[in-house]
Amino acid sequence: LHGLARWMAHDGHDVTVVTAFPNYPSGQFPDEYKGKFHTNEMLDGVNLRRTWVYTSPQRSSWRRIANYLSFTITGTLNGLAAGGDFDVVLVSSPPLFIGLAGWIISRLRRVPFVFDIRDIWPDVAVEAGEFAPDGKVTRLANWLANFLYGKADHMTPVTEYKFKKLADIGVPAEKMTVVTNGVDLDYVAAAETGDMRAELGLEHKFIVLYAGLLGIAQGVDIAIRAAGRLREQKEIHFVIVGDGVKRAELYEQTRALGLTNVTMLPRQPREKIPSFLTMADVCLVPLVSKQINDAVPSKLLEAWAYGRPVILAAGGESADIVQQCQGGLVIEPGDDGQLADAVLAMQADPRQLAQYAQNGRDLVCRCYDRRVLAQQMARVLQDVRT
């Protein structure tokens, strides 16, 4: 949401963001935040109030819940301590528990509460296999979700599929406005892109890039298995950039298969990501299951913004978008054979590859300019306020 807040501040709105100290995915705070309870700083015209949360490098469902619940407490206190008069409280979920903090602040401040839905919890965790459908955590999350949906003055689901899902479970359509993910096109235009191919020694390779979270829901192991199928195609190389709970497993899988056509790199600073995207011939955007059908990953839009075609391993709304704009190829989630075939097809047809890239870029410029979307969100908030 950094881009959304930045553009709203740029357009003259007074924006305060309450968030946790950076801790994901490592489970540790950077040195500058250690030993502190909260900090206050200005970033791109936004008043950024960071606060302590429970965190641990050891991962489990209960530690994750403790992280969320701790922010419910510290985030609420930090939000209430913020100076000035607020007109509205906007909360972005997941995590779902953050909605509780926003609702409490909105009630005590006596201002409207707008709930921004990026993923529908706990549905997405169940679909990804993280939570059992009838588990205690799932039941608790379902209760909390329904409570917050009822308390919200307005909701902004990020996709049309999410809008429909929420309407199907009883959220009134008039209580919702779709405000999609977007791309900061000014940032894309100004981004410095170094010669990452030369830096990695991949000057003459056809590069398939995945850059993002290495989590359960992403299903990035499809890239490792496809690389195994393509190991004899010496000109094809996979680059995987990111961190997450699956990182060690992916490293081990690459090592066990003896793959030399895969380069794995840790999470990179934001300013280096453009160099990776412009290095790629094609960007991979996978999800672990076709059941996750209401997501439009931001990395899909970012790839197109930088003029890169995509291979999408997913179903639902994102597949509809890719197929309708012809911005790349769509394959079944988890099907490494289809991924290998798609890579070979794209490598064999540079003209079609360039057309996919242009189609995707055109769509982003028409429909997913973050500055325009920030103005849309501002109108929603102003309407709720009145």
C-alpha cells in the first residue's frame, strides 16, 4: 500500500500509516528498530508510525497468530496516540486481525471504518493448505471476518472475484467498491536498470524469472521441476529471487536435482527489482492451487509494466485477464510439464513474445495506473466520510 499512500499524500491528503517494524519474512527486526517500542518518520509525504510486534525466526501457525494479535494491541495504541483529527480509518487485510485494531481506533475516534480486502481470510489459507477447513484457527478467523465485515462502514475488495465471493456470503453489494492493485508507472519510468545479466553471468541465456515471496501459496517449486525437464536446453535459465518459508526447501530441491540452470538469490532491495525484471525474457507468476481463483498477483502487473510477458500458473480472475489481453500464456498450477512447454514455445517465437509484452504493457497503462487508483480510493473514502 506504499504507493497508494504516497499518491494520496501527493494529491494533498493528510495520510498517517500505522504499521509494524519490518520483520517479514525473516522474523527479525533490522538493527535500527531493536530495543524500541515505536518510531515516527516521514516517508514520501506520509506520516509513518511503526510499532513493536511479537516476532520470531521460528515459524508456526501459533507464532504467526501471536504476531497478528500483538499488533492488534500495539497498533491500536499507536493509532490512538497519533495526533491530529482523522476523517476515516482505512485498514488493509490480510492479516485479518489488523481489522480489529482499525475498528477499535475508528470507534474511539468516532470516524468511519473502511476495510480493504486484499485476500479473503481464512479462505486463502485453507485453499493453500495452510489451515485445516474445520480447524480452531479457521473457525476463529471466520468468526472475526464476519464480525469485521458487519462493522465496516464500507469495503474495498481488490478484485471482481473477491467482490462476488463477499456478496455471496452476505456482504451487501452497495457496501463495496472494487479498487484494484496497480503499478506506479512514474516509478517504472524513472527506475534505474543495471546490467543484471552481466552481473549474474547470464548474457546469452533465455531467462525465466520469478521474483517474490517463496511461500506456501505461491507454489514456486513448479519452476524447479520445469528446470529439471529443461536441463538439456543449455540456453534456458531460471532465476528465482526472494525469501519465505519455502526457501530452504527450494534450495534443497535444486541441489538434490543437481540443477545448474537455476540461480536462487535472496530477497533484494526494492530499488534492484527493476534490474531483475528488465533482465528477464519472461516472468513466471505461479499459485499453488486453482482453488485460489480470486487473486490478481501484483507481480503480474509489475512484469507487464516493465514490458515483460508472463507465464501464469493459476486459474480464476488472473487467468481471465491474461487470456483476454493476450499478455502471455496460462497453464495449470503445479504442472511443470506445461511450464516447460510454455517456456520452449516462448523461446521459439520472439515476435509473439514481444506482442505478449506489448499487450500486457498496454493493459497496465489503461487500467492499473496506481496514481489513478489512489484517486479512486480517495473518492471512496470521501464518500464514506460524508
